[in-house]
Amino acid sequence: MQVTGRSSRTAPARAIRAAGMALLVIAISPGVGKAAEIVAPKEMRGIGTIDTRFQSYNVEMVEVTGGRFWKPYAQGGGRRDRYSYRPPIDLANPRLRKLAGALGPAYLRVSGTSANATFFAGTDGTPAAPPAGFNTVLSRTQWHGVVDFARVADAEIVTSFAVSPGSRDTDGAWTPDQAQRLVDFTRSLGSRVAAAEFMNEPTLAANNGAPVGYDANAYGRDLKIFRTWMKRASPETLIVGPGSVGDSASPSATGIHTRDLLAASGPGLDRVSYHHYNTLSRRCGVHDDPAQALSEAWLSRTDVALAVYRGLRDEFEPGKPIWLTETADAACGGNPWDATFLDTFRYLDQLGRLAKAGVQVVMHNTLAGSDYGLLDEKTFRPRPNYWAALLWHRLMGTTVLDARMASTPAIHAYAHCHPTTKGAASALLINTSQRGSRAVTLAARAERYTLRARRLQSASVQLNGTTLALTDSDDLPHLAPRVAPAGQIRLPPTSITFLVIQDVAACR
């Protein structure tokens, strides 16, 4: 497992791995009262760490500039009318800033398909139309808004650059003029680009704004130019890539494959990145049954995608940390249930799986755009996944534990040291069964946070029986735990429970 930073062999990491831990005695059964112990507490141990900005999010470039984006289902979004125009997102909105800030520190990635053909205005005067070879204009005022938002939200900026015909010389090679403008302007505002992917999703270059006929060799040539320029212009910026999507263990003959991109560009990435969605939404012609959203086959798609890109990392950039820079349940704006509690099981299970597997950063798409946003794009009010993100942020720290809780088809179990309380650990137990409760035996007293909803496809969620909502003054509510004494407790059907336990050896 990779640790935060460039070295994985720090003394703290060795100490974590060597430490024992007495946390929980977990017992899981088809029904209460039939439990059988499956975990030996003394075997629990720390297995690695994740980035302090592990849980992060995207604001699409098209949200910043304004333009056509995935039309929400509530507004009639469907296959025949997939897009709608929206004005630029109001990054100065107090509610948006407050809710994003509650998830900090994080990475804010401003990228997406439109970024590949977005012209950055070099002066305060914004052209009425994009120059030839570009599709959209990003004004200095809009980017200034991104920088201000990131500062308030305790977020580091991640982005990508234009690769469309307007960003190229007469021979078709990429030129850094546009990227230089953006980096210089960001620096002039007292900020920086913390990390950058050369382009968004080069595996889909044919539909992503790149020149006609763009292939892996062209990408390799351009990435070498990009690396040389970046090391000179902004050496503090991490070079991340390739930001691919769509690869499989047995790739088809269509499209550009990540293997070919990495072979053509050569080594030199600071972080290896990829994108993953479990599926395409019905906007793009895929009609999945929401009944499968709680199945192991659905949730384990996270593992299948990671295995592909981790294998490529091991072959071409061995030892480099892995970032998942764009993810949600369904591409093309999300499925109808992505704005409901049903998707919260995938959201938290994905974070748990990836942290345990050593992925350093996971950037959810989006913060507040279309149906997969953590927040409603019109009101900026929290959706169920936002409340889940807030609990993860407050309870699951950067030290990942092997809690020796064997996940079953119904129960998924993860554990981390608590982010702020020394000596405490948090266990995340996800019961995906729609019918059966599960018994859990605690070896010690714990604080319990249980998420449930009256209906799985509900836009609201309850914490320990109380519906979560902002206060009248737009403040976050108090997320109060209940005391769970030592002994047996019950995990209700389709529930998500965090347990916080004190005096954990591996977290001291």
C-alpha cells in the first residue's frame, strides 16, 4: 500500500504495521442471536495510510464556464434530451462554500470533457466567442472564482489543459501557451495548481476535443512536451495521468488503450490516474435495474477496474501512487437513484475498498452537478451521499486498518484510525441485505452512527432515527452518536453504521 508522499517506508508506517490492536469482536449472522465470532481482535493491525485529501470532488469545467451539461432527470433529462444549458456555477454562494469547506482538506478537480477545448482568456477582456480551434471560453474572473472557492474550502486545485486544434502548432504538436497563461494567472492570485493531468480521458480522444486521428503516438509526443514544460514552468505541480477510462482486462480493438498511451509516453508521472464508473446512465442508453445496486457484483466493479489500472501502473510506473480522479455510480450524469440513499451504499463501500487497496485519492464526480452531485445543483442542499461524505470525513482517518472483519455478501466491513482522537478507531459496517438484520458483538463500548432511509430511493436520510437537514441558518446539524454498550448490537437491514471505539493500540 502506498503512503502519502513519495516514500512508503517511513518509521510511522512500520510502527503501524507492527502494532497490535484490540478493537471489536465482530460476529455476523443471518439473524440476531445466531452469531458466530469471526474476528480475533489481537490480529487487527494497521496496513497503511492514505492522502489527507483522500476524499475529494470534481467541479466540471463546463460548470465554471457555463454551457451544456447532463440534464437532471427532474428537468426531463433523458436519452432524447440529454443536455441542458446552465449558467456558470455560483462559487461564491455561501451555502456551497460552507458545505464544501466541511469536507476539507480536499482536492478540487476542474476538468472534464469540455476542458479539452476550453480557451483561457489572457486578459480581463473575454472574447464574445471562442477562437478557432476551441469550443468554450474560460474568463479570468471565472478562474479567479475557482481560486477563491478553493481557498475557502481548503481545497487544492487539480486541472487539465486544452488539447484541441487551437492549442497546437502548424505541425500539430501541442503548445503550452494556454497552460502557461493559466498557471501564471493562478500564481499571481497567490495560489497554485497542485496537480495536473495533461488532458481529460485520452482513451476517448476521438470524442473529447482532440484533433481528428489523434492516437497513442500523438499523445506520447505531446506528453513529453507537457512534462518538459511543467518541470520548468511549475515544478511544484504533480504530473498526474493518464486519466483514462474504459479499459478492461481484455480490451477490444476500438478506442485508444491505456497500455499504448503509457508505452508511447514513457515514464515520468508523479501519480497514476484513472476514471471509473460502474455503468453508463440511461441518458447514454443503458437501463440498469436499481435492484442490483446492493449486489456484490455491482459493488465489486470498483475492484475490477482498479485491478486493470494497478496492473498497468506496476508495469509502466512501478511504485507510483494511484489516484481515481473521476468516479460516480453512472457516467452521463448519473442514474436516477444516484441522488438517493440507494447510491450511498456504493459511495461508502467504494471509499472503503479503495482505501484498503492503497488508492491515495478518490475524486467524486460531481460536487453539485446533475444527478450524481453530492449537492443539488439548483439549491446546493445536501443529498444522501453528502451526509455520508461528511461522516466519512469526520470519522475515518488516514491510517487504514485491517480489522480482520471478513466481509460477507451482506456485510461489508472497513476500519480506520479516527482522524482527530488519538487512540480511537472507527469501523464502517454496511448491511446490504434488504431483509435480514445482522448481529454484531462489541468487545468494548462504542459510539454509534447509523444511516437509514424510509425508502431506499429516498432523497433524505436519517442518522440514528433523525432526518438530516441544514438548520434554518444554513448550518450543519449536530451529528450526534448513540452509545452502544459492550455486547451484542443489531445492524438493521439496508443500513450503514459507523462505530467509534477508544483505546485502540494501533491508533495511539
